[in-house]
Amino acid sequence: FVEEIIFRACMIMPLIVSGESPANAIYYSPLLFGIAHGHKILEHLGSPDLKNVILEVIFQVAYTTIFGIYVGYVYVNTGSLLAAICLHSYCNMMGFPELQAMIDQDYEKSERIILQVSYAVGLITFFYSWGYLMDPTYYDSIFYKI
């Protein structure tokens, strides 16, 4: 909730109002959003496996930046902070996909196939519906009136 207010409402809106294009505002805000998630390294500073901790934090900063671009795009195109908050809440609840489970031999072959098909169907559906669902003319977004 707070992240969406800070990184979407308090950063994207002022950038656009100041004359920045919506596209640029969508990309600037998530950079800081991703970097803000770098604090996780402080939790592991005494770790004997610092190399893996650093790689994990770099990965987390990268995927939170990409996720921030996605949520910023949704926020700008829908004009709804509630949509961004719900999306972020849902993703926090679900967590990062267990991609390793698709090939992990600890799972039955049928379970791995179901998971692989589910991921494929989800990605295809996501990308196929993206343009339709994110058309700002459907939402009358305030950002395209500034």
C-alpha cells in the first residue's frame, strides 16, 4: 500500500505534471522502487555466503524494477491507484514463481507437466490480453488528460 503511494502516486503524477511523458515517468519511478528493495542485503551482512546474498539482492532489485515498470504502466493506463495496490498485493501474496519446480526431479513428472503447461498458458494469456486490457481509452485515465 505505502509503496504504491510513494512510488506511483507521489512520483509518477508529479513527473507527468511537470512535463515528463507518461512513458518516461513509468520508467524513472521503478528504478528507485527496485533500488529501495536493495536494503535486503543489510539483513545478511554477516553471512558466510556473501556472494550468493549479493546475487540474490541483484536479482531482487532487477525483478522489482521490472515489476515496478509493470505496475506503473497499469497505474498510468488505468489512472487507478487501487488497481496498482491490488496488483502489488496479489503479487506479494503469490510470491515469485517456483520456476525450479518445473524441472525438479523431486516432483512427479505429471506435476511438472501440469506446472509447465500452467505457466505457459498464463504467460500466453497475459501477453495476448495485454494490449486489450491496458488500452487507456477504456479507463479514461487522468494521465492522458494532463
